[in-house]
Amino acid sequence: MSFTYDLQQLTGTLTKYYQESLNGNAPVINQHPIGAIHDDLNLARWAEEGGLKGKQLATFLAAYFPHTTRLYHPHYMAHQVAVPDLTGALGAFVDGFTNQPMSIYEMGPGAAAIEFFMVNWLLEKIGWAPMPLSPNVDTRSHGGGALTHGGSMATLTALICARSHLVENVWDQGVPKDLVVLSPETSHYAISRAIGIMGLGLKSIRSVATDSVGVVLPDKLPILLRQVKSEGKRVLALTANACSTSVGCYDPLQEIGSFCNENNIWFHIDGAHGAGALLSAKYKHRLEGIDTADSIIWDMHKMMRTPGVCAAVLIKNHRHLDTAFAQEGDYLFHEKAQPGVDFISRTLECTKAGLGLKSFFALAAKGTEGLKDYIESRYEITLDAYNYINKLPDFHCAVKPQSNILCFRTDQDEKWHLVLRDHLIKEGSFYLSTAVVNRQRYLRMVLMNPLTSLDEIKLLIKRIRRYSVDYG
Ligand SMILES: *Cc1c(COP(=O)(O)O)cnc(C)c1O
């Protein structure tokens, strides 16, 4: 069967790609202009003539791989995107192959069951009651959730839950003018984007006071609330980071949560990157108080070794999610005899991939313990990197890391650091990102790759120093 042959071609080229990335025998990043890539890959000819099968498939992939950014390369330190667990990647393949848009149960009962399982697994890690298998049997309050196509989508879903909870008839009447959202300025733009999409206007975001690296100062919350109330505004939600994107610091969730609970404010936690620390007995204290939230997002495609995209929106009281989208399409939403549940009323997406598969495959390959080991090892290597770099006379770090994100710099100015980064990218030796912390530009490393060790960090520092000698 030619499909079997195609699979063999794939196996061969993928294995080679994986090995050479792992061994660092290819540039970690290699960027050419779009037009050059179109030509190199012969895209127009393929589109016209077809035939991407068998040996041709292998030839095409061999041309394609040099144009990838190699996440399996131990010098990949730029972004928070997972280095996928290989079984997780197979889960993504199986999902694409079987194509089970499981938001209605009848279109993928297995995929829906796996998503249901994953949501419950996450709810229990937070300390919230899982969804009962049969809603008619158990009417106690419990959590709810869904997997979404990414954290931005999950954030929007969570804030829509908050809005439907606070504003009755919002779907009919539209958005009232008196809503504000309290957020630290260090929030990911997914928050402001959701607020923009929801029609609140960015002016409705009120900055919560933070320390110099952007961690929320809970003592300052009462003043802000008084001020907002004196303007006649209602608080739609207060958001906090666990952890923040730029420096990877955790906000004090317990104190913020107590404040929100006392004042009847919807508490949203952005755990896209950092919620994975819940798996670790050693680091879960950073998330103490996470269960005081009303909504949480948690990206599987960051610290959970899941290929993109897959995130979870998790709601303490499932009713807030079940009633969040008060809009129905009657060809999809009708009484029917079925042994499972439809996720469709809980998500923005109508057709939705079987996202549970890739996250479950990654989890099931490693096991909870294996995933915990991965997360702990990345937090620890980042601390090692900090201890090494911060002692060097010509380098300093923005803050002692609380996760696997480290911001560091030399005494040179902003431009120097940006040009250095471009240089490293151009030569394909190291792939870093940058972040502005306390109005200063830092190089930023996010240690996602399980193979990155202190040796790679030392090589990086050596490379930067050599650059400094060569270019001043
Ligand atoms: C990545 C990230 C997001 C956005 O999630 P996507 O999956 O990229 O849409 C939101 N918040 C934080 C803290 C993040 O790190």
C-alpha cells in the first residue's frame, strides 16, 4: 500500500531530522525570505502538478527541514513553546489522520472522552472537583473546562464566562459601559486582546500596582478598588500571572485570591506557562491559592510537552462555563439520545480538533512523574544558569528565576543586545529572545529543551564574550 510506503519515507526523514537537531548538527534557526523559500520548495509546481507522495515526499521534507526552527536543538532557548514529546507528536498525527471534531460527541466519542479525562485531570491538580461522568447523577458543584486552540482562545473564553456571570442579558443587550478589568501591566497581551475583542475598550484595563519586575503588590489592591468604585465602575475580573511571560515570576495568588473572594470579584489566573509547577511537590507552593480563582488557563503546548496548539480553560463552577455562550445553533444543540457530552456549548470553536489526543499522548508517554521530573529539571537548570551568570563580573540578571525563564544582560546598551541576538540568529548558533524588564532590555532564555544543560549556557556566554571582543 502506498500509504505504508509514505509512512516509511516519513519515518526515515523525521528520524534523521530529530537526530541532527538533537546533536546540534544543524543551525537551531535559519531564516530566508519568503519568496526564496517558495522557490526552494517549488511550492507553485507542487500545487499545480500534485504528486507529493513516496520518494517525492522524502525529497520535499529534506528541502523543508532546513527551513524549520529546530526546537529539538539544545540551543533553542527563545520561546515558551514546548519541545514536543515524540509520542505527543504522534498523538497530533493520529488526531489529524482520524480527524475527530469532537465538540459534538457523535463526531468523536473517543476524542471527547479523552478531552473530558484531560480536563478532569487538570481540575484535580488545581484542587477543584472534577466533572462527573454522568451529569444527572451528581448535582453537586464541580469544576468545568475545555481544551481550546491555544491560550489566547482560553483567555477569551474565561473572560466571557466572567462577563456572562456579571452582566445578565449581555448577549442580547451588548456590553455595558461601566466594566473594568484589573490587571498587572506584565500580563500577556492575550488579556488585553480578549478585552478588546469583547468590546470593552482598552481604556477599561486598570493597572494593578506591581514591584519592579512586575509582580502584583496585593496591599495596593484596596486603593485601586476604591478608586474604581468611586468612578462608578464595576470590576469584571482581576487577573494575575502564574507565571509572567517576560521574567517568569509568580504573583502572590493566595493574597490576591482572598481579596477577590472578599470583594466578590472574578479572579482569573493566567497559568499558561507556569501552572505545570502544580505537578511538583517542590515548586507547587509558588501556586498556593490557585484554587481561590474562578477561572484559570493552562497551556499544554508550553510546559506540558504537547505539540501546538492545545490549551485548557478551567472554571471553578462549571455552570459559569455552561452558560457563558448564550447563543445556540439549533441544528447542533438539540435534545438527543447520546451516552456522552457535547463540548460545543463551552467553546468559541465550532469545529474543533481532538486536542485531548496530543496532550494525553504526551502525558501518557511520560506519566505524571515523568512530566514532573521534566518541569523540575527545567526550573533547576534555570536556577543553575542564574547562579552561574549572575556571578560573572560582566553579566547580571533581572531577578532570581522562579521558573524556567531567565533575563540577563551585559553592561552594553539596548541596541548592542538586539544586534547580538540578530547575530546569533544569523549564524544559527543560539536562539534567544529578549524582554524589557523595569524599562531595560534584557536577553531572555526560556529553557524548554530537556537536553539543555549548564554546558550549553557556558558555551552561550563564551560565544557572547567572543562577539564582544570581535565587535566591541
Ligand atoms: C503564551 C501565553 C499566553 C498566550 O497563549 P497562546 O497559547 O500563545 O495563545 C498567555 N499568557 C501567558 C502567560 C503566556 O505565556
